[in-house]
Amino acid sequence: MLCASRWSFRTVEIRSGWTNRDWGGGMYDNAFNQIERDLRAEEGVANELDYVEQTSWVLFLKYLDDLESERRDRAELNGEDYAPIITGEFRWDQWAAPKKNGEFDHNAARTGDDLVKFVNDELFPYLAMFRQTAEGPRTIQYKIGEIFTELRNKFRSGYILRDVLETIDGLSFNTQAERHELSQLYESRIRRMGNAGRNGGEYYTPRPLIRAMIKVVDPKIGETIYDGAVGSAGFLCEAYDYMRRDDLSASDYERLQTKTFYGQEKKGLAYIIGIMNMILHGIEAPNLIHSNTLNENVMDIQAKDRHDVILANPPFGGGERREVQQNFPIRTGETAYLFLQHFIRKLKAGGRAAVVIKNTFLSNTDNASVALRKELLESCDLHTILDCPQGTFQGAGVKTVVLFFEKGAATQDIWYYQLNPSRSLGKTNPLNDDDLSEFVALQRSFAGGPKSWRINRAELDETFDLSAKNPNESGNPALRSPEEIIADMLTRDAETAAILENIRGLL
């Protein structure tokens, strides 16, 4: 298990004897751009998802090498022996970046077919074995085993892989500023992956929205934070940035590192990206579990399994199998509804949550929607609903809301805020922090205004309709743009297709 002390990573030399200074202030940007140019020529790396996946495993092994070097140095200073995690020819400085007199040794470095064969037939199987030999699932050894059980090397050219290895060997984890720059660049690649396709988009939630959700929930040192649909771990990484301060005591820092952030993720690529993202943000041994959250029977959740804060954007749509639906009192094929039941039961009494969900949850009249709204209102104080505009999630084609609730007391009053940036959101004009600043400020006192209003639970009808209808809007509603009309039509088509697929599965 990693200890929780602060690591001061050694600065390493760039390939061919260059030093970090040669890269200037944009060292990481230059490196990522160089890797991207290399990967464009790699037949096995076909899209943005492949790009992030293949960059991730190489970055991860470089991170481990720096970590091992620091632990080795620390042990020597304390007069102790150090048992490395990665041994022999599988160490980074043996296969990836062998050095001679401090400079890259091209004569000792594998390349071409020899390098690809070594990675596929020896390195990956060696690292995958850690899953069986690790002491437990929360050790770094187990994480290594899981990652390299799931991953496959997609480099077909050992010459391109050699170039990528040498570039990444030049990256340093030496200072907080360097790690921040690297993490921001990694985030930008995840965002591009999300924009590249529907599957990638499941892993990416706009960071300004996440930061606003965290400000409202306001997690504190000593509380645990959980995301059961962790994806690229954006919520956990942003929560860590929010809570980390330079004046933290050693015990608070250790608690933040090891006993604060928890998550689960079903998909292999998202799990790997989430681990790497947390590591680059400074969380050295992420408490992420690779499993399907919905396979857990919510009636079996005990006090020890519950958390103080839940932040999440669960996937929607889908069509969960009957055996999965058996784990929930309100049975439905809608993935997001199952996740919401899970989150309600994973909260401690007095715990706080902020969860993104499709806006149709507020008004759908099917039995599952009505029952779930009733349960939420009776078991939790749903104090705030943030109504997000079309285009908040790029390429999703659906409107969303954020539910803010506290476990333990029934809902009395609900404060709504209609987010309206007064512009069309899109790839070139995404949501930003300023767009959400008024929401965060007004939410503290549930203040009224042109974009905000309150309703009392007694005003709700028998279906517990929570539709976000701004009573402050006057006159005829503004005509929607053609883009909004088309997006709504596509959303309805997608929902209809999902319903028909569910019905087909029941036949």
C-alpha cells in the first residue's frame, strides 16, 4: 500500500540528453503534441479513445517508476531496505528508457518488432499477474494488475512506441505546478475523447458544472465522497482540488489521500482513465473499484458502506437486465433511475448529494418515475434543482437537471434555478464558471430572482410532478432555434428506440 506522505518526484532527463529546460514552459503541451503526431502514424490507434487509452498506460508506468525512485531514496535515507514493486527487466529504466552515464542508451533499448513482442508477451502478462498476487484490492499492486488485465497494447509499430516512450520519459512529476499542468492536459484529452463519440461522452462531465455542484455541497476534511459511476473521475478530482490546501496537517493530508474519495466504474477504459486522472491530480492510491455498481443489492447496503457526500452523473438510457433490476425496490430498465436509488441508500443520515439526471425524470408519468420521485421527496430533502440548458453536455442531445438533496428529512420546499447563459452552448462556446456564478451565490440563501423560484411540496400533484416551469417568465415563450428542435427530436427518437429495445428483451 502506498503511504500517504507527500512525494517530491525527481526531475529526470529528457531523451537524447535534453533537460527539462529545453522544453520551456510548455513542456507537457509540447510532449502531448509530439505524442499525438506520433500516434497519427500508428495503425493500431484509430481514434481519440485509443489515444487516451494508449497514452494512459505509458504515463502510468512512468509515474510508477518515479514513485519507486522516490520510495527507494527515502528508504536509503532512513537506512532501510526497499522492496520494489516492479522488478528486473520490467522496470522502466530497463525496457522503456535505459540510460548510460545519464543519457539515453539507444544500444540497450528494444525497438521495432522486438519491443512490441516484449510488451505484448512479457510486460503486460507480468503486470496483469499483480491482480492475483496483491494483498488486497486497495493496494497499488492490485490496481496495476487490474489495469493491465483490462488493457491491450494497440501499438503495432515498435518504432512509434519507442518514440512515445522516449517522449514520456522526459515528463517530470517533480512539483505541484508540473503535476497540475500535466493533469490539465490529460483532462483536455479526456474532453476531446468525450466530444469524439457517444461512448467517450459518458466519461466526461463539464468541469464548470462539477465545480458548481461541489461548491454547493461543500465537502469537508473528514467526510467521505463517493461516485458510483465514476467515469474519468472528474467529480473526485475536482473535489480533491477543492479540499486540498497547503496548510493541511499531516493527518488531514493522509486522510484526504487514503480515506476520502471512493468510486466504482463498470467500463474498463473509463476505470483506467479514472485512476490515471486521479493520480495525475495528486491522489496517489485511488480507492476506485472496477465493478458494476448496479449489481449490488441496495437492500444489503449497511452503515459502514455509506458516505457523507455523493457527486455523480450516472449514465442514462440503457436497458438493464431483469437480474440487475431485482436489486432495487423500484424496478426499471432506466439506468439512471437505478443509480438514483443506489445513491439514496449510499448516503449517511445527514449526507449530501448532487446528481445529474435527465430533465424528463421531473415529469414522466410512468410508474417507476412517479414512485422514484415519491421516494426521493419522502426520504430526502430535495432542496435545490438546477435546470441546465440545451448543449450543457456536448453531443448528448438531451436536457439535464442537477438534483441537490440531503438524506434524513422529507422535502418541504424546493428552490429552482434556471441556468440561462443567454447564448447557444456548443463545442466552441461551452459552459464556463462565470455562467454558474450567480447560481452558486443565490443558492446559499435560496434567493428569488428572474431565474429562480420556490415551490412547496404541498403544491405538487398526485404524480409529484417536479417540472421546472419558471413562473417569472412572461409573454410568449421565445421560439426555439432549429438546432434545439432537431436535438429534441433526436432525443425523443433515442428514447423511443430504447423503450422498444426493452420491450423486445421482454418478448
